[in-house]
Amino acid sequence: MGDIGESNAQQQGEPGVTQVPRIAVRPGYDISRVIKGGWQLAGDHGEVDGARAEADMAAFVATGVTAFDCADIYTGVEDMIGRFLRSARAQGQDLSQVRVHTKYVPDREALATLRFEDVEAGIDRSLQRLGAERLDLVQFHWWDYAVPGCIEAMAHLSRLQAAGKIDRLGVTNFDAAHLERLCAVADVATAQVQVSLLDARAGGDFAQVARAGEVHILAYGTLAGGFLTERWLGQADPGFAFENRSLVKYRLIIEEFGGWDLFQALLASLHRIGVRHGVGLDTIALRATLDSPHVAAAIVGARYADRLPQTLRVFDVALTGADRAELDAVLGQRRGPTGAVFG
């Protein structure tokens, strides 16, 4: 895996229209560098208007955001994407560049007894929900390293890939040591892990293992669950009393990063840079993450397409040397988080 550049598989289009760059993660398999996340459609973040969400998927595809991230454990999301795809095909829409990345997540209680038949049943369920003959990319997750069997499960997925049920294989939330072992039994095209200006752990040993195995890193948490937005600029420390456990997690990341004061210094820096470029601080945070040499694409959570134009501004921005120096002055004070990715 080499350095990531905006020129990789760059789409061509009309002048003045934001074009979403693409990157090939394997020969013949390329994706948009921004991926539409599906977790927020599962309802954990509030009520979801399913009809609106499905209709808005067409807007993402039309603008060039043609990669979708979901999982078999995201309640109703595979079905939702499947309905969109069926409707789009019926209307004759061009879906040739659309890639749906789902996850195979075995039941935690079944890890110790997982068989090939169990894995195949999970893949068949995703195929049925998505209305697909073959899954574009299956990202494998294992709940507990203390329970043996993850290497064998990956081998089962590789067998299903050879049978034509899966096009490409990836992993999600594995550390460097396990990623290296998984690469020995399957062609791992991608690895989905948390990466943001607040969490740079993927740039260490994990990135080295990924590069050696030609594994492309797909970053989630790039905006830290919304903390890296204007909403939190200049706000007092809210503590840790959030109903959403995802926000609790990111608040803990902020604490490891250096605490609320250093976080506010980062937001202020991002805001100043954003003003210079005429965009929000979230756009600068996303741009800086996409500029990381080990990040192939970033997953941006979105229920609907209302903020899509703002998201696409990331491809209109090129950070200057002065911008990077200002960010580095803050990031150089970080204390963490340290340790293994997904540790």
C-alpha cells in the first residue's frame, strides 16, 4: 500500500463541479474516497425516516459518493440499501461504480463453535437482504481475541470468496498482530479502523503491517462522533454523561488526547484554517485525515443527504504548508491515545 493521492482513479467531470476521487484497493475494484456510513441508519442515534434515507442514497451516487458501508448487525440497514438498489435498477440507473461494503460479525456467543456452515449462512443472509448475487466487500469482525477461531473463520470467508459469493475481503477492528495473521490466510484488501486528528494510532505498527500486506485503511470516526464540528467550538466541558455510548467513547478519546483544553485548541486551529478556506472546521478535519499517507478512504456517517454539499467541499480544499504547521503545533502536544489500534 503506497501513499494515497487524490489523483488515484480520479473521476473526470464538468469544470466547477466537485469531483469525488476514487482509489483502487485491488485491480478492478475501486471506491470513492468518501464512503457513506450506514451505522446511523440503524436507529441508535435517533428515529430514522427510512423512505427519505433510501431516496437520498441516489443523491450520494449521483455526486460520486458510490461506496456504502453497512453491517449485518446494523438493524435494517442491509435491507434498506437492498431496497434502494432494487429500485435504482428498476429505473435503469447506472450502478456500475456502486460498492456496498458490509460486515460479517458472528454472534459473540457462537465464536467458540463457529463452523463453515454458520459463516455461509451469515453471508447468504446478507446476499438476500442486499438482493445481490455476490457481495462486493465483506469486512470480518471478531469480538474476542481470547476465543480462538478467528483465523479459521477468515479461511471460511476466503472459501466463500472462491465460490463466488464474495468479491473482496476486508477486516474491521483488528489490531496489527491479528491483521498480519489474517493476511496469511486470505487476500485482505481493506481494514476499517478508527482514525482522526484525535486518534493517530493507525499510523504506527498497524500502518506498517497494512502496507506490507497491501491492505488499504478505511477510516471511521474521522469527526469523532461530531465532536470535531463547530457545535463544540468554545463550549464548556460536558463531562461524560451522554446517553449515546459512542459519544462517551469519543469523549474518552479526547481525554486521552490531552483533555478538553487541548481539544478546544485543536478546534480553534481548525476553525481558523477553515475561515481561510471558506469551509467549516469539520471539512478541515476530514481533509487532514484524508491527507494521511495511510488512509485510503474515510467513512462519513450520514442518515440523509442534507449535508452532502458541505461534505464534498473537502475535495475543494488543499491544505497549505502554513495550515499544516498550525495544526502540527497543536497535535504535537497530544498525549495519546497510545497502544494498539482497537486496544
